[in-house]
Amino acid sequence: MSSPPSGDVLAVLLLLLLACVEFGDAAAAVGVYRLIQYDLAGAPLGSRAASLNHHAAALPLPAGADLSRSALIAPLLDLPLAFIREYLAEKKHMGGLLILLPEKLNVKDVTTNNDGKGQVRGALAELEKLLLHEEVPYPVYFAFQDDNFDNLLADIRKIASSGQPASATTGGYKLVVSSPEPRKVSSPTISNIQGWLPGLKEEGDTEQLQTIAIVANYDTFGAAPALSVGSDSNGSGAVALLEIARLFSRLYSNPKTRGKYNLLFGLTSGGPYNYNGTNKWLRSFDQRVRESIDYAICLNSIGSWNNELWMHVSKPPENPYIKQIFEDFSDVSKQMGVSVGIKHKKINVSNPRVAWEHEQFSRFRVTALTLSELASPPEFLESTGGLYDTRESADVESVTRTVRLVSESLARHIYGLKGRDIDVFAENSSLAINPHYIQSWLDLLSRTPRVAPFLQKNDPFIAALKKELSEHTADVHVQSDVLDGMFTFYDATKANLNVYQVASVTFDLLFLLVLGSYLIVLFSFLVITTRVWIISSLQLIDRIFASPAAENKSFLLLLNRVLMILLTYSGDLHHEKSRGLR
Amino acid sequence: MTVFHFLNCAALTFGPHVVYYSATPLSEYDTIGTCVKAAVVYLGTALVKLVCLATFLKVPENDKFDPYQELMKIFIGFIDVAGLYFALTQLTHRNISQNHKFQAVGLGWAFADSVLHRLAPLWIGARGLEFTWEYIFQGLEANANLVMTLSLAALGSLMWLRKNKPRTLVPIIYACALLLATMPSITSYLRRSLEWQTPRVVGFELFSSLAMAFISWQLFSACQRTM
């Protein structure tokens, strides 16, 4: 070879390069969200695995199907809770579970209207309650249902119903989630953001000014932490707090309208965990500051109420402070055409369960109350911003109403406007409540999952809240602390699911068989039609043994004849060609 | 199982070339040198074609069939024929008969074509978990391509290496060569304009390659017989 085979070298180099590149090609790749994995006082709860690599199965399951080596895909409404409950109770293993959530969780324009809305919400609430309090040893993922998934489910059901477990051409679908092993979140931080609006301290006033605190927790907890946006619980409360801060900062900016009370605004974290963050925040205060708090208003879930709001207290309603505050609220509510009811729940100090935020204040002997649309205290880890709590479950009007109620009552208390029919925050005034402000913040919060352990100290969202609060208040400070040891969280909350359509092993083997036979046939065909050595060797044999050499002549003649017959069978073409090729 | 699939498809794509080499007298006469030279010429031709395509062709805005672009592509396709001419006539080969020469050149050409166009997608794609028929169709196309290249090389050797041809057959030879040279354009026309699906296109390619092979074989034998 004179010229070096440069083309081959190039091909080899290309091969080497490509060997280092691994491409992922799938029929579909979609973002999925994992069920939360956490330990509560050492007990493991939630989904304990993250990576998934199994064949897909769908309901209704064929008879005798073994789910321990397949991943079940089920839309939310098709998934019977009893089925899951049974699986969990009997500790049966499943390869994995993928739950498809309807795209719009609270579709308002569904023709069945309230029924459709309630059904989805109810199913989600029940599912969440079940999964949050159980240990699930296999990965559980949530995804949003769309056309691709519908087609996938239809395909899977078709394959299952055709009776062939894995047909020759399609072995089915494989769900692959390659996620790293979930690790513990090392020190989950809770960040409380506070801001002050200092009141008017006149010359010669020696006493410390009293403080009124307005508090709301901004973090959430839900079955899928990457989807826990908690619009109503408690995005609505946080947004209301920001609007109240904005209104009062306008009032306080002018010394002539500055009230004789300090206002303290607190956006706390750690709400779902027995208001742990609020506790730590209060603990961080100087005793004197704490004692100067006249009372605190906590806002919790005020985003979807129409006529009735509840004021929850831990001191008995006959208490003069509580009575006065309640009167303030009642006056304003009557004017607004809504009603405020009062609910009393005694605190049991020995019980670690803290159902309302005001209870943490009460433990420090600060008068406090919680305003909420919920009539009864939520259970542990309930109403903390779960799967159904999306943007549609909170509306701007309810938040506006709450802001009006709280700010008007506060104004009456601060400025001593009892009994007078004055609208401090009237419409079309410079102090009007701004629904656009409320809407844009509510929209933002509904796009941001805010589970506290996954929000770092320097998370941009916390920085945004701090910045917003500093626009309205002074002395803004972020107090970070570690969530107490009862809870341990694990990461890997989001992943990419790849759906592959795979061929079964039988198909590959069959193909190999066909290919092998094709190549063999090709080989034989080419040999028979092109090789001429048979002819030449036979003719050679002929020439050698044509001479009358005695002994085995007859045998050789026979052999010669047999070979000639074989030759004629391989066709006249062959002869022609052999003659032509000479 | 996916490496298995890759090996299967690779065998389908490149196996026939190897089988052809070993089954026919090519291996006996050690014509590997010719094959390699033809492969190198193919690479050069591919490079020239790419440069011409990049220079003369516009990037299509939509997927419609543009006759002028296609005509340009056909002309550039003739560079292929020029390359084959170069490989058949200009290169010095060892003393091998004409018959084996065109086979060796055709084989080397088709093998280089398969490697360049089909190896990389095969390596990247067929090893994934996802199963598609694509690579099997690609392998069948490689087979069809081999047959067509051999036919074209045969006709080429008839046109350029053989001096005395029967008068009546000459136009047929040239017509068949033209048809083979424009085959890639024909398939792309079928795929884009008539919107034929891949199985149909591959079937058409296989059928047409066998038909052309038969025709060129008859032509070749006819020319042989007159010698």
C-alpha cells in the first residue's frame, strides 16, 4: 500500500471521540417531583428511594401481575386509595409509583363545576395525608398529566390487554429516573425576617413605646416539596402582611400621622413544624422588647373566605385585652359586611403540638391571636401548603378584605378612633389598598416552592422578601437558626423521568437469527456464483486422471461424474460466466 | 441488550461487505489494496462534494421540494461519478482482471460510504435503551447501497475500461449509469415530496437496487460475450 490509510485513522479517531460521549435519547423526558422523604423523631417517613429503572405498568392490572418489578403509572382520580393503603399495610413492594396530577388542579371552568373541583381537591388531600405519614420503601413521583402521558397509558394498557407479556417487537415501556442517592439536608435553616416601624416618641416621654406585632409564616410543607407553593397556606398571610406594612409605612412616614405604637412585622419560617421558627424568633428578643409587645396578630390562611373569618385565641374571650381587640375587629367587620367569630383553645404546655402561631406568643406570655378562615385548628402537617394549594385556591379579594379588616382595626386602636365612622384606608385615596400589589406578590409566591429545609440562608427568595420589607420598614433583620432535631429531611426533590420504548430480548435474538441466516445465504450465493476453483480443480483432476493410470480409475471416474452432476446443478449461467471470465 | 442491538445493526450494515469480500474471488486475489484505495478516493470525493454543497446550496427555509436545489444536488452528485472514474481508471492497481477491479473498487467505495454515513449514528443511537426501527432500516439501506455501487462500478468499467462495446448497448449503458447516479436524488424526492414513509423508501431502494444489479449484470455479460 503506497498511500497511508488516512481515512481509516480518521474514522478510528472519530470513534474514540464518540465513545466518550453518551447521549440520552428517549421517547419522552419529563420533569417529575418526588414525594418528600423525612424522618420524624427517628421514624423514617415518606418515599425512601429516588432512582427508578423498571418496566411501566398501568391500571387495570392484568391478572397475576407482579408489581414488585414494575413501576405503576396512575392518574390521580383512577388511583383507588384502598389499593395503596393495602399495599402499604401489607408492606408489599412495588418497583415505583408515578402519580399523574391533573394539569390545572382547581379548574374553575369545568362544566361539572363544583363537583370536579371538590373531587380533585378531596382526592389530593386524602392521598397526601396517607403518603405523608407512611414509610414508602419505593420511589413515588408526581407528574402533570398531558397528552403524552395519556398516549403512554393507552399504549401500556393495549400491550397488557393483548395478553402477550412482552411481544416480539415491543417489550413495553421502561421508566428510568437516574437520580443520586438522597442525602440528608445537613443543617436545615429557618430564616425569620423582621422589620420595625418605630412609633412617634415625643420629647419628654420616658416610657418605652408599646409594640404591636403582625406576624405570618411564609414557608410550606407538602407531599411534593418541589410543588409546595402554598398559595393559601400561607402565601396569602405573607402577602397580606406585606400590604399592611406598605400601608402603615405610608402613614408612619409623616411624623404628623405617626402613631404612638411601634409596629413589628415578622415573616417567620418553620410554621408546619409546630411554629418552631416563631419560638426561636421570640427567644432571640431581648426580654424588655418582648414585654413591650402589646399584642400580636398572626395571619394564617386568609386567602379564600367570603363572609366569615375566625379569630383564634388562647386567653379566654372574657379577658379585657381580648375583648377590646375583638370589639375593634367586630366594628370594622360590621361596616364591611362580614363577620368575625371568636374561638378559644386552651394551651396545653406539656403537649408539644402547636396548632396556631399565637400559641407560641402565649407561651412567652404575650397576648396574641390568629386570624384565619379555618374554623378548627389544623392537624399536624395539614393545611401547610400541600399539593392542591395552588394559585387558584387563593384569591385577591379575600386577601384584600383581610388587609382592610386588619389595617382599619389597627388604625382605630393606634389613633383612638373608636366609634367614629372613619375609613382610614378608603378607596381612591392615597392609602387605598392596592390589589395589583397583592396580586403580583401572590403570583410570585404561587410560583415559588418554599419548604424551609430546602431554602438556604442566602436563597434569592428570602433576599427578595428582605428587600421588600426594607422598602416599607426599618431595621430589617434576618434571623437564621437551625430547625430543631425532631425533623430530618432528605434532598433529591426533583428529577427527570425518561420513558424508553424497549424491545424484548426475544426480539434481539430473533433478529440475530434472521441476520445470521441472511449472511450465510448471501455467502453461499456468492460462493456458488463466483468461485471458479471448483471448475478449475475438476478440470485439473480430469487432466491428471485422464491418463490411463490403472488402479482407482473407476472410482475416480465415478467421482468425476458426481462432481460434473453437481456442477450442472449449480447452473448453466455458471458455466457461461466461467467461460466469459477467462 | 442495547449493545446487542448495536452489534446486530452493525452486522447488518457492514457484514455484507465483509461477506462479499470473503465469498468472492476478491479475497483470493488479495485485492484489499484496491479496496482501500477506492475508500480513500471516496473520502476525497465526499470532501469535495461537501465543499460544493456548502458553496452552492442555500439553507432551505421549509421542507418543500425545490427543483432548482435538487437539480444542483444532482449535478453535485455527478462528482461521485467523477470520483468513481478516477478510482477505476487513474489509480494503478496490481495485475487483476477487469472483472475483479470493478468489484473491488465498488466494494471499497460502498464500505467507505457506509462507515462515513452510518457508523456514527449507529454508535450513538443504537446503544441507547430506546428501541427504534431506524437503525435496522439504515442497515438495509447500506445493503441496497452496496448493490447499487457495485452496479455503478460495473457500468463504469464498461464505459471507461472496455473499448469495444456493441453499438446498440451503449445508450442503454449510459442511461442506466445516469439512473444509478441520480438514485440518491430520487429517494430524497420520494421522501420529501411524496412523503413516503421510511419502510416504503427502503423497500423501494432494495427493489430498485436489485433490478439495476440484474440489468447491469446482463449488460456486463452481454459485453463479455461479444469478446
